[in-house]
Amino acid sequence: MKDQADISEIMEDIGRRARAASREIAIAPPEAKSAALTHAADLLIERTPEIIAANADDLSFGRDNGLSGAMLDRLMLDEARIFAIAEALRAIAAQPDPVGAVMDAWDRPSGLHIERVRTPLGVIGVIYESRPNVTADAGALCLKSGNAVILRGGSESFHSSGAIHACLVEGLTRAGLPVDAIQRVPTRDRAAVSEMLTMTDHIDVIVPRGGKGLVGLVQREARVPVFAHLEGIVHIYIDKDADPEVALKVVLNAKTRRTGICGAAECLLIHQDVANTIGQGVIRALLEKGVEVQADEMLGAIEGTVPASEESWGKEFLDMIIAARVVPDLDAAMGHIARYGSDHTDCIVTANPETAERFLTEVDSAIVMVNVSTQFADGGEFGMGAEIGIATGRLHARGPVGAEQLTSFKYRVRGSGTVRT
Amino acid sequence: MKDQADISEIMEDIGRRARAASREIAIAPPEAKSAALTHAADLLIERTPEIIAANADDLSFGRDNGLSGAMLDRLMLDEARIFAIAEALRAIAAQPDPVGAVMDAWDRPSGLHIERVRTPLGVIGVIYESRPNVTADAGALCLKSGNAVILRGGSESFHSSGAIHACLVEGLTRAGLPVDAIQRVPTRDRAAVSEMLTMTDHIDVIVPRGGKGLVGLVQREARVPVFAHLEGIVHIYIDKDADPEVALKVVLNAKTRRTGICGAAECLLIHQDVANTIGQGVIRALLEKGVEVQADEMLGAIEGTVPASEESWGKEFLDMIIAARVVPDLDAAMGHIARYGSDHTDCIVTANPETAERFLTEVDSAIVMVNVSTQFADGGEFGMGAEIGIATGRLHARGPVGAEQLTSFKYRVRGSGTVRT
């Protein structure tokens, strides 16, 4: 544990080096950036045993600190997962380079030729939980988009993230790029996060991925602009016009396929007209699968449910638990989502196109779905390649944040001595 | 002058009403929004005499407070300018409605159909200087983009902005839309600005347009996300391969066509190889036009110039004044722009395509130009219609900010009971 003055100094130094590296990386050749990522992928495979050993240290630290099963699952690395991380790096390497891409071009009657082209943002600070793969994804996406990045992962993933970060740095070196383009905060001390949030000279945007603790800290302390990545408090509303088969398939998949991801459903809202028919069937199926159902009074009549409390609503369980409530109509369902949701992903099950349209229009979440498992809330499933997370704010980035969302743009205007009358 | 507690209460009330109105305006029919703007335009024309009278009060207040000629010019309204403001409202009314527009749509092998559609941002706070036309443009653009807006113009334009705002409000009423969608801070007290900067519950983004005083305040106090609109510290670099005719035309137009706009050139950088040829000719022409040239030592040899000081660089004169300096090469020119510029608009005059390309790529300003008068830095000239200003930040909005830049987006995903394997 270091004292505050030390941490300020460490972070100031990291920031200055990131700013300097950002200027080089902004104009680095696309091939060099891809080469760095490919080298890093090779290194990850080569060093799989060391990474698994580092991860074992983290897992034991995590168990000692009482991490939940879902959190330990997010933290765990094995050969298959490391292979998947390496594959993700190769996929990012193979994607088109966004920097300099012409988004739009047009001519004006004045004689001007105008282009809108993508540019990097500068220096990105990523603050995330104990998911080691984010170290690779975030580092790679920031590099691909011509940005320098400062990574600060959860303390439980300290060793795993360090081992992965070392591969990225070695990749940069082999490709002749500045190693300071992908830096990692070398301390578990939370004071480093506070520093990052106020480093307006050295960091252009913070991407915070995490739960309520981090969000509160960001809201209180952030001076640097933020792309919010709140938790995924994902709702599914079963409408009175829902198809029973669709409701059953979608809810079961959305809750149980993988409980530890942010697209996992956490709350089920059921129209009162179908509570005793479709609703009851879905809840019984969830219970059979081993899901704990925290039910409101009406659904509490179903054997096996446990009573919901006020804490059940708006909670990201990330586990085999779901909250369930009966609502009188669509407006009440949307009202519940507006009050308890996190603007991440919300879904309606209905066969009524007008109801679907209202839900899609009026629910203001990054991703709104009709008759789709919310587990599809994922950049890969959207066809965007790797993502740094699902942005829940409405500024700049929203939904899955891939390399393109980590860029800005500028206007390039050409004339021939063109003057304005 | 009201005391701080009163102002907090007033702003809290405005904020709450804006948030409520934002929900209605987000789903208002496009025709209603257009009708409100057309009515407002009619009212502006009808009420031209009252608006000019209100403006006369402001002008006399401005003169008493020592506003510069350029500032008084920005503040002044006459029949022609009010007509132009009304025409701008009609043009915005006639533009396509951005809300709900499908930006992109695609199918996935999983069976998902995904659309990316534009959505409003929510509540926008606009803080600007004493330019009454911004009241109309900002109010109209926020409405068009489905946002509620809180307008806070410079105190010297208090009466003119009030008269224009009244037309917008009456337009909303006639169109059956909530009048709280376009609100104006009803006090000149600067404390209201500090309130706006911290109203995170009620304001989603602040658009600050102003000079260093406002920028400093925003940097110290803003808790609400900000689209920065710095001053336009616009540079023109005359390269050694510049065409002499082009240099002369571009610089004269960029400096003298209209000095009070943010695209007006403020600093001239001249490659040393052409300082005594092209540079001398351009500076003599500026002097002949009545421009004060604050010259560095080398250019100071030209009769009629005045010596530059350190304050000459990075200054927005908004007047018949330009700073001028000789630089050894392109890198020095870009270094000067990086150090003293405001990331707004910068231009190179050169006939060398490689030099142009380097300038366009490496100068990180919202608008970079080759052989074009910087007075074209304007949403209208870009073909975007009216603008709220030229954003100089790199997040979300950059360059001319029209209705589209005031929107976010979301993903609408449709399936048919589609589940993830």
C-alpha cells in the first residue's frame, strides 16, 4: 500500500507518458497496430501456463475476499478462455482500421470539397472490474482506434491482468510502437482511481465499467468526461399478447444461459392478464432450472418462489436469481423500467406489433429488444467485433463500444483559393 | 439581483420542468415541432418593432458596459437580421426530423434484425454570449432534435433574447407542445450558470459557447457533461509552396470579411522562405485594408506593423487585428497551432499536396482546411443548416453542431423467440 503522494506522482507520470504516446499512436501505420496485436496474441498462447498460474493467485485472493460464484467465474481463466482472448486480439487486428476512414464526403456550391474523417480521441482511461479479458479487449480496442490507454482493472484480477498486459506491451515493442500506448496502473490502491478521474490534462475520457460503488465515485469525483457503463439491470416484460412459447424460450435463455454477463436478465415483468397462464409457466420453468425467483405478492402464490423485497427491484444479481412482478399494463412496465433500470438492455415479449413499437420507441435504453434473448446484448453478436463494454450513457458512445466508438472525427476542407462572399 | 438560495430554487424548478417536458418532446410528432418553429418565425416578423426596441435597451446597456465594436456588432439586431433569424427558423422547420431516423440496419446470422436509430439526448443547457440569434438557433435546434433546452444568454442580450424567446414559447403553445421545452433563465445573475453546471439530475449536457472566463468556470465547476465550444483562435499557415494569389485572397477574406465571427482568422504563420515575398505582400495588403498587424521581429521590419507580444499569440481578437509570425517549417507551424490554437479551425495555404496532407492529418482541430478562407467554418456553409456553434471538443459533437449532433442513438433488435446458444 503506497501513500497518497506517491500515487499522485505515479499517476502523473503515467498520464504524461500516455499523452506523449497518444501523439505517436494517433498517426501510427495501421499495419504496425495490427502487428502489435498479432504478436500479443501469439505471446498469450505461448505464456498460457504463466497466465493460468497468475490467475490462480487471483482466484485464491478472490475466494479469501468472499467473491461470489458469478464474480469468480468472471475472474477465472483456463486454456480455452486464454485462447478466446488471443482470438479476440487477432479479430481486432484483422478489422479495418478506423483512423482516417472517410465517414462522409461532399461538394458544396461554393467549390469546397468537405470530408468527415475519423480521428482518435487521445488518451482513454478504462476502469473495470476483475475480468482479465477486459485488459486485452480494452487495450487492443484503444490501440486499434489510435488512442493511448491507461488500464485499471479490479484488484482481484491484479496478477492475471498484469500477465496479459505484459503480452500487449511486448507486442508493441515488437511492432516498433511506443510501449506507453498501453499502460496499466501498477497498484491495487483505489486512490489511483480517484487520480484518474481528475487527470483532465492527461486523460480525455474515462470508460468506467462497474457496479454502484464505482458509479457513485465517478459521479462525485469525475472531472474527466465519462462514457458511463452501468451495470446491466436487464428487464424482460411479458406482454398480454405474448406468444407463450416465445416467452418461455426467451426468458429461460436470458436468465440461465450465462448468469455472469451484463446481458443476463435480472427482472421479469408480467402483464396481469397472463400472470396465471404464461407467467406461471415461465416461473415454474425457471424454478425447475434452479433459479431463485423473488416474487411479488401475486406471483408469490407459486410454490417455490421466495418473497421479493424493495431491494429485489433494480438489482443486478449476476447469479441464478430473478425478481418477478405483475404489472397492470405496458405503461406500468415501462414505468418500472424507467425507475429501476440502468438504460442497458430491456426486452418485450409480444406478438402485437403496435405494442412492440411503443416499447421500442418509449423505453430509452441503449438496446431495446422484441422477442429476443437479452444475452445477445454483446458487440460480437451485433457484428461489431470485440467491445470494451455496453455504454449506458447517451453521449458519444451508446450500446456496444467497439473501436469505432472510441474515435472522434474532424472535417477536412479543400478549396483552390476559395473565399466567402 | 437575487440571492443564491432564490437562484437555486428558480433553477431547480426550471430543471424539473425541463425534464418533464423532455419526455413529451422526445416523442412529439415531427409536424408539431415544425409547426412550432414556423409559428415562431411568423411571430418574429410580426414583432420586429418590439424586438428592435428591446435590442436598443441591450445596446445601450452594452455601450455603458464597454463592449467592443465587434461585440456590439454581434449584439445588434435590425430588420434584416431579424428576418434572417426567422428564415433560419423556417429552414430548421423544413429540415428532416432526426428523431427516429434509422442510421443503419442489418441482419445477423442468428436471425436478429438490428437497427440503429436516432434518439434525443434529453435536456440540453446552452450557455452563450450576447448574440440574440443564438437564442433562436439553439432553441430551435434543440426542439427539432427532440430535446428540452434551458437557454442562458449573455447578460447584455437579456432583453433581445427575452423577446425572441417569447416568440418561441408562443410557437410551442400554438403547436400544442409543452412550453417548458424551451426555457430561458430569467435572471442575469451569473450564479444561475454555476447552478446549471451542477444540475446533473435535470440537465444531460451543457453546450457552453464563450471565451476564457466561461471556459474556466466550466472546467472548475461542471458536473454535467459538456460539449466544449471554445473561442475560435483561427490560424492560417502560408507554406513555402503557397500560391501567392491564393495566399492573398484567402488571408484577406479570412481576416476582413467579417471580424466578429468565430471563423475569422486571428493569427498568420508564414514559412521563412516566403516571408519576404508572399508574406510581405499579404501583410501590406492587410495593412492597406486597415488591419492592425501585430508582427514578430522579422515581419516587424514592414512599415505599419506593430510589435507582437506574448499576448498576441493564442488571442481571439474578433476585430481588425491579426498576429503574424515567421516559422522555420511546417512542423514549427503545427507546433505553434498545437500550443496556441483552440482546436476550432486552422488552414494551410500550399500548392504541395504532400504538405497539405500532413497538415490535414496532423493538425487536430475540428476543421482543417487547405486553400480555403476560414470564414467558411459555419454549419450553413457546410450544408448542415443552422448550428448551435462549432464544437471544439472531441466527444460526441465536433465542428458545426446542428440538430443531428444533438441526438444520441439506440439499438432496436427484433427476433422471433431468438435465443443464444
